Amino acid sequence: MKLLERYVMRLTVGIFLPLALGLVTLFLVIDFGDWLRIYIGRPVEDVVALYWYRSHVAMVQFAPAAMVLAAALAVAVVRRRGEWTALRALGASQATLVRPILLVTSLAGLGLVAFQEFVVSASGPKIDRMMLERFQKFGDFFTIYSPRRWFRVGDSLLNVRGEANLERLEDVRLFQMGKASELVRWIEAGRLTFVRDGRWRVDEATELNFAGPEASAGRKGSFELALPLRPEVTQLAVGRPEWQPLTVLRRQVELMDALKLPSEPTRFAVHHRWAAPAAAVLAALIACLLGLRGQRGASVPRALLEGAGLYGGLFMVGMISRSLAINGRLAPALAAWLAPLLLLPVVFLLSRRATSSSRA
């Protein structure tokens, strides 16, 4: 049986790799045709570099589809060649065929996590920067890559208009609010520097107090303030969470929680990094079990349709769960793992049915 399992593994890999590369190539060709108008007159090397980086991001998008389709096609090919009938006659169980396919898809899923961690995390931001600098397409670049400017600090709102260096914020405004959300104090300063925990110093500052009906001048120059603001505020990363490494994402969650900033997209990205490959592996397992059901002859078109339907369902659930997480309708962890949780009962039912039919 070991020989058979190695054969099935090679067959699955031989289907998976061309499928993944084919899907990525098809996407890049369609994307190139869609954006052709902005590439006319641009250096060829810029376009080639852009699509080299885009191929990395596209691989993460389409590799799960290739995993599911490869699993379905591997089963169909083994059955069409009559090899499965001969093995069943020798007493082989369905696990003999499913196990090597599941091993290949699991390794592909882990490879996908590593690829996203070390390759896409560098290639993704380069795409956005090249579109801005080489092709003058702004998109949402400044929204995504601009440093955060507003922070909730105790009973105050802090606006940072200048640079945010380590433990120092340039050109700031501080709005202290009262119990009824009225403005109590306003400070404009050229610089806000960390002194120690809970203490910051403002320089080149002007203070106005609004305790009465009219504003009254307060302190000027340099003085210290009691602000529950952590100096790590300067370490908040910019960019798309789905492209950042897990080490950065986890650190960002800690900082955002400390600064009382919304962290739902970041939390979702952390869990989704593992949940998406897990869902693809479960979908591949379902494709295998569907391909082995009944006594009907194997059909490659049916296998393709079933695999495409499984991946389409995963894609739709992924889009809905991301929206629910970002809008605060569902906990990010639960939203990210929603697809695997929905697939587990299907795997259980199909496994039970397969066990029952094999005993019969």
C-alpha cells in the first residue's frame, strides 16, 4: 500500500502544481488586459516587476482552489483508470486513497502560510507602491499607508499632525473633554515627548481652558502632562493587515488594545492566516469523499464542478465572515474560523456514510 500512497501523492502534486500556476496565469492575463491602458508607454521592466509581485499575491488567492480541485481530480483519475476497483478487490479501504491526498493538501496549506508570511508580506506593499510611483494610480494608498492621526487618551483626544518618531510626536493637538463631552481644555504643541509611564512633556505649547463661558489662556512653553498614552504608539504599523507577517499582526493587536483602537481587521487577519488553509484542506477532504461515493463511474467534469462549487462556497463564506468581523457583528476569531466550522459537520456525515457503505 505504501507504493500506492506514493503514487497517489505524486499524482496529486502533479495535478495541484499545474492547476495553481494555470489559475494564477489566467488571473494575471485577465488583470493585464483590464489595466492595459495604464501600461502603454511605461517601461517594460516596471510592468514585468509589477506582475512578478502580483503573481505572489495571486498564488495565495488561488492555491486553495487548486488544492480542492486537485483532490477531486486525483480521486477521479484513480477511479477512471480502474486502479481503485482493483485495490478494493484486494481489501484496500478508502483511507488508503484519501490519506496521501490529505497529506499533500495539508503540506500545501502549511506552505501557503509560510509563503504568505515570508514572500507576500514583502511583495504586497511593493505592488501598492509601484502602482503609485510608477503608474500614478493612487487608489486607497494614502488611506492604508498613512500613519494613524487620532487617538483616545483617557478623557482626551490626541491629534498628531507631524511625524511620529520613537517616544516623540511632532505637531500635536490635545482636546480634553468633560463629563458631558464638552471641551474643557485645548493644547497645541510643537512636540510631545515621553518622560515616564503616564507622563509626557509638551514643548512650544499653547494652552486654552474652557471652564467658563469664555476661553482663558493657560500655560505656554514647555510643561509636563499626565497622559495614559504608551510610547509604543509610534510603533503602529501601516499597510494591509492581510499582507503583514504574523509577528507584526500580533504585536499590532496588543498595541491597539492598549491604545483603545479598533483591532477587528487585524485580529481577523491573524486567525484567517491559519483558518483559510484549514478550510481548503477540509474542502479537499470533502471533494475526496464525494468522489468516492456510490458505485457510479468516475467523471472528471463532475469532479471539476464539485471542486469548483466547494471553493465557491468557501469564497462566499470568507467574504461574508470578513464583513461581519470588520463591522463588529461577529468576533474576529469566530468569523475567521466560520468556514472550517461549517465544513466539519459535512466531513463527519460523509465519513460516516463512507464507513457504512464500506461495511455493507
